Amino acid sequence: MLILSNVQNKRNEKKLRKLNESRPNLTRTEYINRLVKNGFNKRHVEIVHDEIREFIQMDDFSIYPEDDIHKIYGIEDLDDIELIDTICEKLNLRKAEQKDCEELNKRMKIFNAEYILTLTKELTE
């Protein structure tokens, strides 16, 4: 099982490196500014950026706000819950419940930074 996981990680890393080479580098500041201009809280954006980066564990990979976290980064459904829980904890928000995500899934079809930020914004209201 561990060998299969290792092979999958290597395959995903190779895919990410290829994608990274095919598009311009987006700095942390550019990433944050892009989402703040869309109305998201700067502190929330910083934490989301840093947690996604830590989750994929590729320091030289340029993440984009619109990247589909499931498809591009290979984060599975149970891992996305862990990611959201970690972000909520760092922002001192209650954990998102299934009903919060189900409601958001009706409006947003892609699990990306904007999805997470919309969720955290709604959890603060």
C-alpha cells in the first residue's frame, strides 16, 4: 500500500511540475492581491494560500487561486475536509459542517481557493 502511495505521489508531482513549467509564476503577493480585489479578507487569503502550499508540499510550485484543488493538486475528499478544518482553526472559526459545504456546493462547482474563502467568509457571518 505504501509503495502504491509513493508511486501516486511521484506521478502527481511530475504532473504539477509540467503544469508549473507551462504557466507564468504567480507570487504569493500577486495571489493574495488577486483575491483581495475580489472582496476576500486579506488575512483569510494569506492563510488559505499558505495552507494550500503546505498541503501540496512543493515550495517551487506556483499555485493559482482558480486551480481546482481536487483535480490539479490531487487532494482527495477526506483531505479537503482536513484542509478546511486546519484553515478554520487558524482563523479561529468554527469547523465547517456538512450542511455548510452542501449549501456552497449548490453555488460553486469547483473546489478552489475562492470556494474555501467563500466558506470562511460565510462562517464569520
